[in-house]
Amino acid sequence: MSIERKVLDPDKKYKIPEPRTETESLVRQLYRLAAQWYQTKDQTFVEQYHVVYNTLREMGWNGAIDIEAELPDELMPEEYMKKIDEVRKRWNNSK
């Protein structure tokens, strides 16, 4: 059985739908800020990332962050890394 993979056309302009909620908009900002940091290594983007993350948490958001929207572990918000460590411990204990 072979699986056909569809590759996106790099010359085509893809439209990303507008965010439906403030939460969705803030999560998208995490993606943009992470991408900007990876391109520039500018600490300003890390600081802005933390502000957006903390805003999401204050709104009651408790979601996961996709790997594409994460910074290196040492730059991620401390609260998020504690959450990740707890999940890893639970995962390891369940094996």
C-alpha cells in the first residue's frame, strides 16, 4: 500500500482564514513570534512571546503549543515547561 503525498505549491498564495476568536488570534501570534525569533534570534520576540502566552493563560487557556510555535526549551515560559514536565512524568509512569 503506498500513500500519495501532496506537496503545497510554493508559488501559490494560500489564504489562511481569519481567526474566529481572540484565543485563536493569540495562538497564531505565538507561531509568528517563534518564527521571527528563529529568523533573527532577537530577544524582543521572546519577551513578546511570553506576554502573549501569559495573556492566553489569564484568559483561561490551557492548550498545548504545536512544536512549530515553540521556542527552544530554555526560552519557553517557565509555567509551560513545568506543565510539559508533569505530562512527561505521567507518561513515563504509565508505561
